[in-house]
Amino acid sequence: MTLIVLIVATLVFRLLGAVLHLDRFATWRVGAAHGLAVMLVMTASAHFVPPGVTFMPNHADMVAMVPPFVPFPAFVVYLTGVLELAGAVGLALPVTRRAAGICLALLFVLMLPANVHAALAGTTLGGEPATPLWQRVPEQILYIGVALWAAGVLERRAARTAPVGGASPAL
């Protein structure tokens, strides 16, 4: 579901830029930054949902995802929810987008063990089984890539390696 939210939100923001000529969403990179922000607001909300709610993942589900070696799992769940929300705000603001994207990529790497643990331990989220590893690991890699692309990290790297003047190097 999170992948669908990311894709649809990115498309909506990019269409706002293209069709309505909103300069704020003039590029795919900025549209993806805002799409990732929408996805993060959705995923972060589960960190704060009371345990009695069963139609979506809740705080207790998130705590069950935390590997046993992580201390204070309930606190960690709240903390990661706050960090996801802060990252979403950071992605929406051009002045903080680069730092937010880099920090989110690191957060996604740090949260991967929880997703692996959830899949291997048979954890349920909102009454449904956790995403299987064969799907979750590539998704997590995609989220890391989108965060870095939204931050402009991947774009700048490509620009540095491109030949000057666009000409191909002589052999």
C-alpha cells in the first residue's frame, strides 16, 4: 500500500506542476519529494494509533516489529514516527529537502532490521501479515533511492561524472 501511495502522490504532484503550471512541482524530483512526504505522513501515523484500533497498523503492531536487541521498543516506535513526520516536513521545504532526504535514507537503512524481523517473526500489522522479505527489501531500497534522489544527491553525483560540454570522452 505504501508503494501505491508514493507512486500516486508523486504523479498527482507532478501533474499539478505540468497541468496547472505550479512552479513548486515543476520537476519529477520535487514531485517525488512531496510524494514521499505524503507516504511518510501515512506510515508515521501508525506509530501513534492506539492498540485498540484494528483496521490499520497500530502502535502495538509497530512495537512487535522491533527486533529484540533494540532497547525501549515503545519509545523507539514513537521516535521513528516523529522522525518520519519531521522528514516529511523537511522534504516539502526546499531549504531543508537535501538534509531531510539524506537523513531519511539513513532512517530507512536503520529501520530495515525491523522490517526483516517482522517478516521472519510472522508479525501482523493491522491483522495482516507483514510484507514478505522478497517484496520489502526491494521496497526499502526504492525508498532509500527516492529519498536520495529527492535530496538531489543522486542528481549531483551524475552531474559531476558527466563530461564537460556534453561531449563523449575521446578514446
